[in-house]
Amino acid sequence: MASMSVKHAIAAAKKLRSLQERFNPGGSDIYPALMGDEAITALIPSGNPLSVHILMFTRALREQGTDEQYEKFGRRADNNEIIGTFAQTELGHGTYLRGLEARADYDRGTEEFVLNTPKLSSYKWWPGGLGQTCNYCIFVAQLYIDNEAKGMAMFVVQIRDEETHMPLPGVHVGEIGKKMGLNGVNNGFLGLKDYRVPRLNMLMRHQQVLPDGRFVKSPVSQVSYFPMVFVRCMVARQNSNYLAQAATIATRYSVIRRQSPIEEGQPEPKILEHLTQQMKVIPEIVTAVVYRLAAANLQNMYNETAEAVYRKDFSRLPELHALACILKVATSYDSTYGIERLRQACGGHGYLTAGNLGNIFAMAAPACTYEGENSVLYLQVGKILMKNWSQVLAGRELMPSMAYISECSKMTSFPQWTGSWECLLKAIQYACVGSIRLAFQSYNARVQSAQSQTAAVNYSGLELTKAAELHGRSYVAGNFYQQIVNSPNKHQRSPQFQKVLENMLELHLIQIFFRHLGDILRFIRITEDEISALQRRLEEVLKELRPDAVAITDAFDFNDKILSSALGCYDGNVYERLFEAALKHPLNRKSVPDFFEAHLKPFMKENADNAKKSKL
Ligand SMILES: CCCCCCCCCC/C=C\C/C=C/C(=O)SCCNC(=O)CCNC(=O)[C@H](O)C(C)(C)COP(=O)(O)OP(=O)(O)OC[C@H]1O[C@@H](n2cnc3c(N)ncnc32)[C@H](O)[C@@H]1OP(=O)(O)O
Ligand SMILES: Cc1cc2nc3c(=O)[nH]c(=O)nc-3n(C[C@H](O)[C@H](O)[C@H](O)COP(=O)(O)OP(=O)(O)OC[C@H]3O[C@@H](n4cnc5c(N)ncnc54)[C@H](O)[C@@H]3O)c2cc1C
């Protein structure tokens, strides 16, 4: 499987290169590469073994290396002359970066670093492509000078001979084993023993080790985390895509499949006529659109921040970090759970490999773990919200994406309930700020009672997580509201299109309201009549969006090859394709399977003989 994936990935990368040269000659714009990665990834159901090379190895060289280091390594990596990965996670550590055990000791006598993974738990474990594909990696290690720890640093390390692909001396490298998905990616392990690299193999754009061993600290240590921020931004885009693919499949299947009359004596309707089926499918279509828009915003913010960081302006890093964390978590959680809901909406056929929903789930699900495990990133955002709440209490301004927190903090009570979009959005934001305030009270009480900040974060973890989750909802819903209601290009939309968008906004806001009704009722008094009115609106907007469901998913414009699903093909010939896929199963090559003579027949005969004996 891995070699097939590599073959496909290389073919697709070559195609991408020719497209890039045709549409972006000589351009350094990496987004065609990303689109290519998106396309490559979508075309290789078992995952793209070059993803981490494209998304992390080449970018780390460009963003963390000096111009000279880019010339030496980065240009060759961008041109796919060398293939690398990002080797940070270890067998024993993934989240707690300050606990990473791999070490780089500077030898000023030879102006080299001596790299070691001192214990089994220090082995790098998980990096994509590391097992068999890559001949280089970015090796993340704790830097030591005269045995004094200086923090994390990144090193360009060649792990295999460029001609023979043999592992180099001192390198122990291989595949970590079968996974629940992405089995074409050959995630690998890497052990290094007294492996020496020249001083200039340490990426030194932001921090340096001089020939005499003097250490020049980075002005902002967190800039070494930048490669992860980028992938978190990409995950938001990628996972909204996975959800859109699954929503397309389930929608198309739901207007082909007929089952269970709604009126006695009437013909069986398309299953999408059932209200409960609409509630399973249509909100996922809208969620895919909502996150695609949020991911696009985040990508723009990433570009602006990356340019600023290149100019040594680190001012926007904290806001990008906070947003990248919360959108990576929200998109990966909601897409993973949403894809499973869509699979279940397709009944038994949703469980067939030919439907491809299982594989889309297996591609989407690990994003809840890689690039920062979601519950850890929720806590990270919770900590940032605590810091920002202290700013609010001190009367200081907050970063733009958190400005609503300041506004809501000034409200002594929630205004008269109207049920309007603005009211629903403000309710989610108001509940978020109420949760932040409660979390801060718990956290602060713990710190005041002499708990360390780390311990206070841990023991306030449930409230911090809730506040972070509601912050994500507030940001995403607010972004969608602005795009639909206040977009500068709103006048260019036809009235019909604007109406569809407004129906999608109505559905998103009401769906989020009901999902967090408990959180909202904690801070806002809403009557049963007001809630029932929203229940009616939910049923009504599902009915309104039903006729547009296919058109909206067609607009995602996934080629049948990308969906790779007998349930979701554009022509709707589901049963023919299911049957065609079934007949291709190896067990159908013979009428009588080999195991009949070898196992089944003797087994049944033995039982029959025993039955006869017991009657005698
Ligand atoms: C569209 C095309 C296709 C796209 C495909 C995309 C999919 C990708 C496919 C490839 C598949 C897999 C690739 C996977 C790769 C990996 O998984 S790489 C390894 C990822 N590992 C992690 O993410 C580790 C998680 N842990 C952390 O990030 C940190 O340990 C954590 C943030 C949890 C804690 O940070 P610490 O420094 O340890 O401690 P803390 O006190 O919390 O933070 C101190 C300080 O620093 C600030 N901070 C932390 N992180 C960042 C950051 N990234 N950027 C900026 N600032 C950061 C934090 O807010 C604190 O600031 P303060 O002001 O001092 O409070
Ligand atoms: C498909 C895939 C691809 C990957 N690709 C790469 C790659 O290319 N390069 C790379 O370096 N890594 C890669 N990784 C590794 C990934 O980054 C780590 O798995 C991730 O960072 C989590 O670390 P961990 O697995 O060690 O879990 P741990 O850090 O051990 O966490 C395990 C669990 O403990 C809990 N936990 C941990 N810390 C805390 C905390 N502070 N507070 C509360 N609970 C906590 C959480 O529930 C967490 O799920 C990949 C992983 C996967 C699944």
C-alpha cells in the first residue's frame, strides 16, 4: 500500500509541478502546492506520504532557516530533489514539548552537533513518511551547550543515502505499524546514536549557536512552534473538505434511496423527505460551508502573520496561535463526529467500503490528535482566555478576534429576547463570556490559594475547556454572520442565492443554540414559548433548505474520483455501482470458496456424524 501511495503521490506531484509552471510560472506561491497536496491527498485514499514533506519540512526550512540554509537545503526540498519530514513527537512524548528527550550537544572543537535519542522513549515516533519515504528530516531536539539546556532547536538531518536510500550510520529508522487509516503514509520511527551534523545544520533564522558555542536566544521562543501553527490552519481547511465530501455523498444517496412511506398508502419517499434525515444531513452541509469560510479567514491571517514574522514582527503571533488552536479543534471534532452522523444516515450501505465514508472518517479523525491533541489545545485556548480576561478587568483592549468578550463584559444583563440572528449570536457570545468569568473565578481562587498556575489550569480544566469551546462557537458563528449579512460583495449575489445563504445562517445559529442551550440558560432567561418558537423555525428552515441540498453539495464540485463512493456518484446509479463493486470482491471469483473443502465441509460432516452417534 505504501509503495502504491508513493507512486501515486509522485505522479500527482509531477502533474502539480506542470500545472504550477503553467499557471504560476517560477512563482514561489506555495498554495498551488497545497492545493496539489489537497488533490493528491484526496486522490490517495490511504493518505499522501509526501504531505508532511510539502506542509512541514519545506516550510520549516523556509521559515526557520536562514537564507543561506534555504539555498543549501530548502531549494532542493521545494524541488522535491530531497524528501523530508518533521520529526518532533517521540515514543514517550508528543504534547509536552519541554519533555522531549532527543538531545543535541554542541561540540565547539569540531563545530558540530552530536544528536542522540538516549532512550527507547526518546525515539522519534509518528512523523509522516519517516518510515520508508524520506531521506531527510527536521529533527527537533533539546539543545545543550556545555551540558546546559537551552530549549528546543531544529536540525536538518539526512537519514538515508540519496543514491541507495540506505539508512546512514548511526540511524535506526523504520515504519511504526498499521493504523486505523492513512496506511499509505508510512509514519515512522527514528533513533540516532552519536549522529554528527555541522553547526550550520541547526535552523538559525530565529536563534543561533555561534562557532565558539555562544547561544543567541530567539527574541520570541514560540516562533519555533510556527510550523505547527501552519498545519493547524491547514487542518481547518482539510477537515472542512472531508466533511463536505461526506455531506455530498450522504446528500446524493439520500435523494436516491427511497424508504418508508410518510403517508399510509403513499409511495416510499426519498429518505431526505424524512425530517429526521434532513436533521442528520443538512446541518452537516452547512457546517462544512461555515468551516470552509472560517478556514479561509484563518489562512489569510496566517499569510499576514508569516510575512510579519519574516520581518521579525511577532506582534500577531499570539492571536494567530489562539485562532489556529481553536479552529483546528472545532473543525476536526465537528468534521469527525459529522462524518460519522452522515455514515449512519446512509444505513447499511454507509458501512460498505464502496461507500468510502469509513475511509473519509479514518482520514479526518486523526486530525483530532495530530498537530496538538484537541483537549490539550482547548486548555491552551482556555489559558489564553484567562490572560485576556485579566486584560478586560484591567480595562485594556483585546485582540480583534476576542473583542466581543470586552463588549459582552460590559453588559449587566442580556437584552430583551427577540430570537433574531443578532440575538442568537449575542446569546452564544454572552454564554461564552459568562463561562470565561466563571472559569476565571475558579482559576484565580486556586492561584490565590497558592496553587501553581499549571496546577490551577489542570484543576480548572473542565471550565477552561467549556470556555474555549464556546469561544470557538462564537468566533465561527460571528464570522459566518458577517460573511452572510455584512459582506462587501453581498450586493453582487442574486436574491435567490442570498436567501439560500440566509437560510444556512438561520440553520447554523439555531443548531448551535440548541447544542448549547444548557450553557446559554445558565446566563440568559428564555421562556418555553421562545424556545418552542426556535424549534418551529428549525423545522421550517430544514424544509426550506431541502430543495437546495443537492445544488449546494454539487457546488462543492467534487469529482467522482475524489469522492470515490458508489453512494455519491454524480449520476446517481447507486445500486449498479454497489453491485459492480461487490462482484469485484475476490471471494466472488469462484462459486465455491476454497475454504469449503478445507474447513467448512469437514466441520459440518463432523457435526452431522456426532448428531447420528448421539441418537444411537
Ligand atoms: C489544504 C491542503 C491539505 C492540508 C492537509 C493538512 C493536514 C496535515 C497532514 C499531515 C498529517 C500530520 C502532520 C502532523 C504533524 C504533527 O503532529 S507535528 C507535532 C505536533 N505536536 C504538537 O502540536 C505539540 C502540542 N504541544 C504544544 O503545542 C505545546 O506544548 C503547548 C501549546 C500545548 C504548550 O506550550 P508550552 O510552550 O509547552 O507551554 P505554555 O505555557 O502553554 O506556552 C508558553 C507560551 O507560548 C505560547 N505558545 C504556545 N504555543 C504557541 C504557538 N504555537 N505559537 C505562538 N505562541 C505559542 C503560549 O500561549 C504561552 O504564551 P504566554 O504569553 O507565555 O502565556
Ligand atoms: C496520523 C498521525 C500523524 C502524525 N504525524 C506526525 C508528524 O508528522 N510529526 C510529528 O512530530 N508528530 C506526528 N504525529 C504525532 C502527534 O503530533 C501526537 O500524537 C500528538 O501531538 C499527541 O501526542 P501523543 O500522541 O504523545 O499523546 P500524549 O501527549 O501522550 O497525550 C495522550 C493523552 O493524554 C492527555 N493529555 C496529554 N497532555 C495533557 C495535558 N496537558 N492536559 C490534559 N490532558 C493531557 C490527552 O487526553 C491526550 O490525548 C502524528 C500523529 C498521528 C496520529
